[in-house]
Amino acid sequence: MSIQICSFPLHPRFSLRPCSQTAARSTRIFARTENESSRSDQQQLNLSVLRFTFGIPGLDESYLPRWIGYGFGSLILLNHFSASAPISESQLRSEALGLSLAAFSIALPYFGKFLKGSEVEKRSLPEEGEQVFVISSSIGDSLKEDLAWATYVLLRNTSTVAVMISIQGELCVRGYWNCPGQMPKAQLHDWFKRNVDEIGLADVKETLYFPQYAGSALSWDILPDGTRSVFVQPLVHNIDESEKMDGFLLVASTAGYAYSDKDRAWIGAMADKFRG
């Protein structure tokens, strides 16, 4: 997986509309692409659609080792100072070992961020934009349930604020979008479909990642204001050594560099469930 510095148009089959204010200047952005060889590696990943969380609002599970370290370290100190009899050397060694493990647990979240290389920004909800949940009426009930659950999981377990899934021309849109307010859902679905066709998302055949979407020449008016990361995973179905486009999965976030390698692999594995 490599980082390519591209000048628009990014791909001849992928039509992009530059915004009017930046149409006259040539701007470069970072785009991440994945070819066919990386798809075979993704298929070997044993990824679950669901991630383990406690489901407690405001609780960041990545800091769980820190709280465990604080708890057990406090218990060791309480046991040490409440002991009335002379403390033996073996108990002192055990307490020192326990405090060392507690200190390691407390520092573990910092080590994780250091190994990742950079701290991922937290998402913020867009100040402007409409929160919508639109799904095509022509989709079967079983697929509707799968799409509703997949979009919920993406919004819940990643930094995503907007998600769109297209399957054979039918759309499921959820989250915050820059769409007209007070529009009936039937018309809103057609509005999203027209914009998708104008942008050219249906023609995407390579995975695209824009970790610095804000300030680039790329302009998708349907995305909410403040969008800083965009990830597009095409749904490509291989039939007799030929590729057939089944749709795409798009997620957007208000945080820069919102999707790590693990996040993109997990989103790709989820997209595989809607291929074919």
C-alpha cells in the first residue's frame, strides 16, 4: 500500500468537480490507492463486523488498561499501609512487582499512541447540515436490515459522521449531509442519486483515501461542512476474470487522518459482505 501524490483529474473513469473558487489553480492532495494484490490480502483477514465495546457513552475503551492499573495499584498501596505486622521481604518483592505491572498498564495507552505514530483527532459533529437516514424503497427487507445495521456500526465504532452505501444503483445514506432541508425522503433519495452520478462515484474501481480532504481541490457538495477525511471502498465483483461494479461504500469524518490501516481493512471487510 503506497501513497500517491495526484493532480486532478485523479482517474479518467472518476469525474471530479472542482469548486469554483479553486478551479483555476492546480492543487495536489494525498490519495491512497490499493490494487488487486492488496484485495487478496484483505480476503485473508479474519475480521469481525462488530467490535467489542462496553456501550457506555463517553467511555474510551482504549484507556481501559490505565483505569485497571490505577485500580490495582491503589489496592496494593492500601494493603501495604494497612498491614500492622512487620512486612516480610517476599511481600515487598510481590508489592514491587505488582506496582511495576500497574505502572505499565497506566502507561500502555501512551505507548499505543506512540507506536501508531500520530494521535487520531476526535470527530466533531457538523454545525451545519441535515441528519438523515434515507434508503431506497426498492431494496428488499432483508437487505434493508443489513444496510441499516452496517451504517449504524460504522457511525458507532469509527470516527465517521456520514456514510453512504450504493448497491447496484440503490442507495442507503445515513448521518450528517449537506442536503436540502424539509425535503421528502423519496425526493431526497433522488437528489442523492443525481449528485452521485454527477460526481462519478459509481465509476470508482480503486480504493480511495483522502486523509486531508479539507482545503483540497476536491469538492463534493453533498459532504457536510468541516469534512476532513474521506474513504471510498468500491464494491467490485469478479466474474470470469472480468470486473463488475456493484457499487461503493463511502465514509466521511470531520477528523483528519480519521481512518487508520486497521480501520480501512475493517471497513473493506464490511464492504465485502455486500459484494455480489
